[in-house]
Amino acid sequence: MINYKKENTRTIVIAIGTDGSGKTTTLKKITQSPDNNIIYSYYGLKNFKIPYFKYFFNKNAGSDRFSKYLLLPIEYTIRRLLLPRTGIILLDRVPGWAFTRKNSWIFKIYDKIIPNADLIVFLYGAPDIIHSRKPERSILEIQKDQEKWNSVFENYKAFKKIKIDTTISSVEETVETIQFELTKIIKCHE
């Protein structure tokens, strides 16, 4: 259990990794903690706050520059403004492609828009095991995606960064590791 008492602060945890690595499962399990000051927020591309943006993005399969360089920054700015000002905020995903090239102008834009993380957790694992969880994705796709997320992990600024192999750690062990790191961060901020 996380002891979170400060009323005027927030702690942001961002989970990244390829589909099937356990991000959503892990974060939702953390929200079941007796601490009622934990908020889960899906930060991926399925949770648009502006319906028109979702329609336009899906119509163009998110591949056009207008979507990536104008619509998404506006969408993510709105999402950031809608986040609670206090508590523990668990963000499931960030736009990883924007964080793969550290010196690009798009990286600089998204670096300002996406909330700073107190803790970033990179969940990864053996591609063949992740493939068994998400059979619609090939092992090669999973390997490439994990390389991308490792790059995001290296480039993303955070107070603390950890990697967890979810193919050898159970969900409970992964949750315990994240809660332990969160407790340490919260104590540092007091």
C-alpha cells in the first residue's frame, strides 16, 4: 500500500512498452490499492477528448502530418489540462514515436506537452511470450516495438526510471516493484 498524504501535490507514473507487455493490467491493479488517491488515465490514441480529432485521425490512419503535428499536440494539451492537480496519476502510454528522436523539433513539442514523469516504467519481455499474449502481432514487430520503447525510455525525462521484464515477473511482483519505487519517490518529495 502506498502512503500518500500530501494534498497539494501530484505524482505521475508513466508506463510504456509494447502491446502485451502488461501496462494496462499492471496500472489497473495498482488502482485497486486501498489508497483512493490514485487515478488511472489511458493516454493512448483510443481515448480522444475531441471527437472530431478522433474521426480525422482514424480516417487518415494517423499517418498524415496534420494529425501528428497539429491535431495530436492540441489533443494532448487538452488531456494534460484535464489531469487532476493532486494525487497519484497513472498514465498508460505516451505517443512513443515523438520521443524516439531526441533532437527533433517534434520531440521538443511533445516534451513540453506530455506531463513530466516522477516515475517511468518500461515493461518489456521475451518477444515469443508477448506474442502468445498478443498473437495478432508478429515476433519481429514486437522486437522492433520494444527497441522503439527502449529509445523512448532513454529519451524521456523522469525523476526515476525502471525496467521490468513482465515475462519473468508476475503481475503482483510488477505491482509491488512499482509501489515500492512510488513510496520512495513520495518520501523524497515530502
